[in-house]
Amino acid sequence: MKKFRLFLLMLAIALISPAVMAQSASKSKYIKPTGFQKKVTTVVKGKSRNYYSLSATEPSLISFSGPGKLRMVTRARFVPGQVDKLAYEIVYNIDGAGPKSIKMSDVTKSTSATYLNGALGFPGELKDFELTLGRGNHSINFTLKDGKTPVAVQYIFTPTKAKKMDWVEFSPLRPSEPVEINSKETATTYYRASEENPVKIELIGPTELRVLTRVEYHFQMRGRVNYRVQVKENGKVINTYQLTTQLSEVAEYKDDKNLVPGKACEFVINVPAGKHLYELVPLDKDKNTVLSRFLLPKNDVKPVK
């Protein structure tokens, strides 16, 4: 009998462990926006939840590092005497790639939620949608299509496991200025770029180009720094990445001890089939130059003809 009980206990542990591991590997977290961030406290089944209003003119910015899924939980706001159903449209822009939108219609009042501040009116029923993002740093701007219907949002990010892949170094076109960075006793080559002298890369797709960037801190720069890197494909702007960094604690210049590099930020460019020329252009005139390092999947490395 004791052996049978022990067997049942071991079987239960075996069944529960994978679920517990899966939960711990993909813990969700709430993200507070920057930019426009007017908080609206909503009470759902007796528990207070923080939502953030959207504006039709000022974007709310969400930043995170992928891969993962970003869930937007939205609620429209009914004011006394308003119609029984509402509609609204949320516009979003991922990494500067151009606007997209999601429409919600036939929205009714919630039967389980109220506002902590009753003067606001009545929350609408929950409407949500989800975005799946790949590896690298991402920034997404959210606005309302118009300001007719007030809408507030919760942003919930759930990380996912990156696909295992072997990466190899890839060099940009000449002339490019190489800069040696030492990190944890390992030397790595980056390439310096400015608005006047962008880094150029020629590739044959389809493939992925993994880009690691570091701001070069000058003596007036302190703490966290926001910077932008514009990406052009065959002369056309396809993305503008908004990145945030701070002074690196482990990286240093091999030949110049007076400068300090920022921590590396990452983004990935999906390269379509065919031959392409990419340019990386730093956009902030008040910042110093930006260093970039390039990696390709080992299986996709091909010589340019």
C-alpha cells in the first residue's frame, strides 16, 4: 500500500512539474507606458486595476525586449446618457514601420467593472487584441483614431523563448570605421555611424539581419539615454527604432579609455528575397555617434554576386 501511494505521489509530481516550469519560463508583466500616460483606476470584481487612457494626438509608448506577446486589454468609457453601444479604433505603429489599426464595435457596458472615481461614468466590456513580436528591442506607439470615445488600456507582455540559432559576424560595406570593444575579456568589432556617414550593408535574402547597437557616451551624457536609428532598404525608410540604453558596466574601448560605450540594444531586420542595400542612420543630433555590430544566421551566409 505504501509503495502504491509513493507511486501516485511521484506521478503527480511528474505531471505538475512541466506546467510549473512553463509558467515560470513565461511570466507575464504589466507595462506602464511613457509619453501620454493618464491613469484610470478600474475596479473589476472587487480588485483595482490600473488602465491608461489613450489620446488622439499624443502617443503612448510601450517598450520591451522580445521575443514575446503583447496583449492590449481595452475598455471604452460610457458617460451618463450615452448610447447603449460604442465603437472605437486604436492606431499603433511598431518600430516606426508605419501605422496599423484595430477596430472595436458594438461595445456594451461592463457588468463586472466600475470606476474607482464614479464621476467618470461606466467602463465598457473588455475588448483585447494581441501582437506577437520577434527578438530584439521594440517600441510601439498607440493612439486613438479620434477622440470621440474615451478608451483606456492595460499592456501585458509575456516573453517567449527565442528560437535557437547559430549566428556569424557580418561586415558592412567599405568605407566603414571599425571600433574594437572589449567585454568580459572578449574583443568584438563594431562599426561607427553618424547621420552624415551611415553604415551600409549589402545582403541577399531571404534572411534575418541581427543588429546590436551601442551609443557612444560623451562627457555631457548621464544616466539613461534615448536614441533613434533609422533603417533604409534600397533608399526607402522602412523602420525607425526608438531605443533606450545606459552606460555599460562591462564594456570598454580597446584603444580609447576616455570614451564609454552604452549597453547594447538589439533589433532584427527581416530581409526579403533578392539583393538589398541597407543603411543605418542615427537621427539624434544631440547624441554622439552610434556603434553597430551585425550578425546573420550561419545557414544563410551567402556571397554577394
